[in-house]
Amino acid sequence: MPAPPLDDAVLAETLAVYDRVGSYTGAARELGVTESTVRARVREARARGLHLSPGVRSAAERLRLAGREVRGGWLHDYDPETGRKLATLYWRAPEAEPEDLAERVAAALAAVPPCPEVDFLPWAEPRRELCVVYPLFDLHFGMRAWGQETAGPDYDTGIAARVLRDAAAALLLSTRSAYRAILLLGGDTLHADDDTAQTPRHRHVLDVDSRHDKVLRATLEALEHFVVLLARQHHEVVVKVLRGNHDESACRVLKYALHARFRDTRVQVDLGSDDFFMTNWGDNALFAYHGDRIPPQRAVFFFADVCPFWSTTKHRIIYTGHYHKLQTEDFGAAVVETVRPFAPADHWAASSGYTSRPTLRADMFHATRGRVAVHTVALDQFLRDATGA
């Protein structure tokens, strides 16, 4: 038989403890119940309207509204003898506080088992003066493209994961001499920010492959595999996750999840700004941002103003993406390089006449000589192999 419904008194007590303590975990500890029990009770208490003031509950009773129906409205008082209106009151029920998403994410990440230290298995001893940058922009994991519609390759989450795995293995054959590796996830790593299948700011409708949680899981698995390959080949590995206009919030999930996973290894996951990245390697100053908000020339002025090692370096490159094309521009003391995307064109891009040349790339930097090599892997054949085309 189903369990009888809880009394309002029990729900009200749980809600009061939660409001006072400020977290589900703390309330569960004080009440001696599980966290899931506290969540269920708080949710039911709010549904019954127990979070509302006595005045609002009184009004709801007079209007014969259930707790789930209480939103607000006009309340009229009439003289029972004459029927004359005595007063009119407009009231609005306070919004229930949203669940503490940050707390839930933190609790989930705390349960992520750390990756064991990755064995260093180079083919040859890396040279300490070399650093390789992997500028991985616009992966758009979770995007769906139908080749017959786009005149290009099919694309979905599974295809993206296979292409990244296979293309990374090919690319790393050319970069094993570098001591340090910097993986720049330069924004739009995820095609959608949530399950609404829209861009966060402008609400453009997106062609998505699957549920957001499923895409997140597949993306993290693919990126973890790539990072492990880097750690086997390079003594030092730095990972930077930047936001894009498609994944303004979801990029943080990737950032903190990767940090939790590799926290006990040589891999350093940068937890700084989601908008900008800057570091130096000898005489090289390396920068990155997604490219959707700041034009190249202004980006040069910005980094020159805030970078503490700008004046002590000779070779300066700023990586950006967003436009899904390769473009290099000299702006005074820096080079701004728009990187080709990893993902092919979707329906919107193809129908608007935009083409895409998916590429995976690695740039080699010498500590004093600047950029000495650029290695690229065109992804066309990898995409065809992944789809059996």
C-alpha cells in the first residue's frame, strides 16, 4: 500500500529547518533523514503553500485555492448585510526560492572519483624549450547535422566523439617532442546550454542530437580521453575551458568536472575566467577568447592593458574562434588568429551560405624563437569514416 501523506506539521518543520540552515545537506543532518527526503518534503511543502505567509494562506483559503494554484490576485471584502464592497486588495504570492544548483553541482562533483595519475609514456624525451598549444574551438558537441540537408557530412554526438579520438591520435604523432601541452577549449564546446535547444542570449533554435545530460556525459568522456593522451605524451598539461555563445553556463560544468576528475594528476585545469585566457612560455605570450563579443583590435588593446607579461614578451598570439573560418590578422604588437572549427556546418549555416572546413590543429612554440610549427589534421575523411560514407 502507498505511504500515507505527511502531515503539514512535518513538512512545515522540515521547511523551517531548511530555511534556517540554508542547505539540504545541513537540514538532513539536523533532522536525521536523507538529503533526498529533505528535498521531497521541501518540494511538497511549497506545493501545499506552506512557505507562504498566514495572510496569503488565509486569502487562498477564502478563494478555495490549492497550494499549487496560489499565485495572487484581487481579493474583495463585502458587507454581508448590504452587499456593499468594503475593500479591495491585490496580493501576490512570493516566489519559491530556486533550489541551490551550485550546491547540487558541488555535491555531484565531490563524488566524482579522481583519475589516477597518468603514466608518462613518450616515444622520445620531450624538449624542455617546446610548448604545444591545441586550440580546439567550436566542437559543438550535441549538434545534429544531416548531410543531405547541409551538403556536407552528418554530425552528432557519437560522430564527434569518434572523430576527436581518431584525429587526436593522428595529430599527436607530430607533437610528441613538446614538454608542455596547453589544451584550449575555446568556447562552443557544447552546441546547447541546456534542454531548451536555444542559444542562451538570442534564443536561436538549434538542431540538437539528444538530451543535454546525455551530451554532457559523452562530451566529458571524449575530453577525458583526449586529456589522458596528452598526459601520456607531455610532462605538463594545462586545460582551459572558455565559454562560447552556445554554452555560456554549461562550459562551467565541463570546467569543474574536468578539474574534479584530474585533481590528483599532473593535469592542471585552469579555474580562472570563463571569458579570457593568458599565459606565457618564455618569450611567447599566448591568449584566447571565444570571439563573439570583442572584435580583434579591441582584444589586442584589452590584453595589452591587463596582461602583466605583455612588455616582457616578444611573440604574442591571440586565439579566437566563433566565425568558423581561418583568418590571421596583424594588429601592432600581436597576431589575432581565428581558428577553424572542429564541427561541420549545421543547417542554419549551410542554408545561409556559410561553409566550414573542420580541422584539428596544434601549434608548436619555442621558448625564444616563437611559433616554429603548425600541425593540422583535416577532418573531412575522419567524418566520412565515422559515418561510413
